[in-house]
Amino acid sequence: MVSINPNSKVDEDLVKEKEAAFAEFIQRRGLKTTRQRNTIVSTFFRMKGHISVEELLVEVKKANPRIGYATVYRTLHLLVESGLVEERRFGDGLARYEGHSAVEHHDHMICLECGMISEFYNPRLEALQEKLAEENNFEIYRHRLELYGACKDKEACQARKKQKEARAQGA
Amino acid sequence: MVSINPNSKVDEDLVKEKEAAFAEFIQRRGLKTTRQRNTIVSTFFRMKGHISVEELLVEVKKANPRIGYATVYRTLHLLVESGLVEERRFGDGLARYEGHSAVEHHDHMICLECGMISEFYNPRLEALQEKLAEENNFEIYRHRLELYGACKDKEACQARKKQKEARAQGA
DNA sequence: CTCGATGCAAATGCTTTGCAGAAAA
DNA sequence: TTTTCTGCAAAGCATTTGCATCGAG
């Protein structure tokens, strides 16, 4: 089991690397380098976690309040197309974007009580999926595994859980 | 796309059982039995697969064209609340509903070339997830595993895949 | 009779798009 | 200069909701 800590400090060199990779992508596509794109991309890679458009927009506006959400959406799509960013949806109806992870692929645990999202990776799990796909004559491009539940070690989460159960009883 | 398939036998007894269970749920909640709800529920359980609201509405309208989508949405929510139906989202932006099959839990393989959705279940996979959660002090309420890829045994899927790869080269 | 259910249309929330002006190449 | 980009507002989409009417209990 490899646990991934999302609270580590931002690696400045890594950010620069990502920015350079995006710049290269832009050029390869024959697109234009703009102040807005630079601001958005730079801001994005300096944030951590699973970032919603809203959250990113707030940060971007601190650097340049004139940037609108349309541009943020458009740039985010470019980031996804470039392969530098992944789009995720955890069922709360809004897209979240994920950039610089130490590990290229990982799965998620989502606490439904406190909203925490943590990442994990396990090679046995990956291998088992590959094996099952094989048995079904299926070729995996990518997969998504999400565990929804509650933090066992947080009192608040456990309390909320009990509350919900009680409410369900009454219904 | 698939809706009601007259060739594959729907287990009439099972459908009746589901209908009865829903009726019981409605009563327990102090809600009312209506012609519309009966039509929608009955139609739903006679369809198979992962049904979108649109697909269900089309079938429902054949029985009663006056039923609108608001009622279909509302009834679908009741079905989910009753525990008889599960809501799924496979990333194409629309919700799909699934009547509980014989196996209470299963995961999905989704072919991105032909749209096929198949189900599978593997106890080792389930056990491994449980173990990983345990190691992280996490309590799983439910999980979701989806493998996205292509059917290996369908020529059309493989052909489409190659086409996509070629297009990606050019870009 | 009462109160929940229905059907329509309008509203919502997230996301995309059309367009005129702005800015890269 | 040419073409893409931006910012705004309007449009899209799936889904939800307000409200007058309808109908089950």
C-alpha cells in the first residue's frame, strides 16, 4: 500500500517543469501563448488537491480579476488534452481537476462525512483488474476506483455517521 | 439502443416481486399509489441494462403519452430511495438506473468504442479493497469501480481504436 | 374533503458557445 | 495582417422546482 500525502509543499521545480510542458503543448498545437493562460496554468499547478473550477477561478482572480470563468474552463480543457491534468467527478455534480501527483495513477477514498479525499495506489489491485479484464476479453484504457465512506479515526465523522443512521431509522 | 427486448425473457415473477416491494415502500412512507407511478415502475423493471431517463421516458410514453419527464425523474428518485434501484454515472453526463440484479453488488466494464456496459464481480477484489481501507483507517460504505476500454473480440471496436490512435498522431 | 401527485413551464447549476473587440504571431 | 484568444452574456443540457390542477385516500 502506497499512501500519497496531498499536503506536501509545492515543488517549485516541478511546477516549472509542468509549465514548460504546457508551453510546449501549446506550441505543438499551433496555439498562442497568452497572459491569461499563463496565469491560469501557473496558478493551477501551485494549488494542491482536487481543484474545482470555482476554486481555481477564485485564485486566478487574485492575480488577475479580469479573467472570466469561460477562459478558466477553456484552459482547463487544454490542460486535460495535454495530458498534464486529469478530470475527475466524484458525484457531487462538479468536475475536479488534478495536476501534479507524485504517482501517475492512483485511486481515491472519499469521506462522505467530512469531504476528505485521499489517494492511494496498490499494485495488487491494478494487477487483479488487469487479470479480470483479460478473462473478459477486455482491454483497459483507464479505470476509476472510488471508495466512499467515513474516516474511522475522526470523531466528527463517526458522530455524523451515527446521526445519519438515527435519521434513517426515523424515516 | 436497447430498451425492452421481447426476445429475452424478463422474469415475470421477479418483476411482480419488485412492484410489490415498491408498493410496500410507498405505503410505509405514507405516499400515494398512482396510475403514473405504477406505469413507470412496471415499465422500468421490464427493461434491462443501464437505463437512462430518456430511454425510460420513451417506453413509458408508449403506455401513457401524457406522462412527463418530471414524473419519471421523481419516481426514479423514489425507486432509488426505496433501495430497489441504483443510480450510476459513467461520465457521459447523464444518470443511468439499474434495478438490483441477482447479485447485489457488481462493478462495470465500459467499452468506449461501442458503448457496451458489462458487469462483473470478484470477491478477491472486494476483499482487497476492504483490506486497503482498513490500513487507512477508513470505513467503506460503498465503492465504485469502472474499467474503461475496448472489447478485444469485436473487430469494430479494435478498428475504431486504431482510428483514434491515428488521429492522435496527427494532432 | 385533503393533501399529496401530476404536468407543464420556468428555474437551476454547471458548462459551453457566439460574437465583437483585443492581442499574439 | 491574420488568426487565435478573451470576456461577456446568452445558450445548452440534464435535472429540479413552483404552481395550478388533479386525483387517491
